[in-house]
Amino acid sequence: MNCSRAKEIIFLYTDNELGEELLVAFQEHVVVCPQCARRISYTRRLLTVVRQGCTRTRAPESLRKKILTSLRQPGVEWEG
Ligand SMILES: [Zn+2]
């Protein structure tokens, strides 16, 4: 596991959608990588905001997916 791979799957991690093998690899990485550990809390906050916003405006599931997909775009830096 390296940082770019961790970044790719961080949304799956925060959604509890990682398979066991990836989950273990991911957790092993964040234990030794403060940058990615920090990114997890940032991603959790971001998802909370997105979800609250969607609930308030009653956005359809398709829009929520679209937002999450755009957030998952590679090359996006998650510095918070
Ligand atoms: Zn990392």
C-alpha cells in the first residue's frame, strides 16, 4: 500500500466498503503514514457535510453518487 493507492480507496474505507484484505493493507498503511491518517478524518468530515447537504435539499441518490464520484477523481489533493 502506498499513498496514491490509499487515496484511491479512502472513500471505500470511510464507507466501510473495503474487503478484508484491502482493509488490513489500508490500516497498516495509515498506522505508519500520518498524512493518510489525517486524510481519513478530513474525508469523514467531507462526507458528513455532503450527506447532510443532500438530506437537507432532498437530493436524489443519483446526484449524491455524482458528487461522490467527482470527489473520487484521481489527482485531487485532499489537504484539509
Ligand atoms: Zn499515505
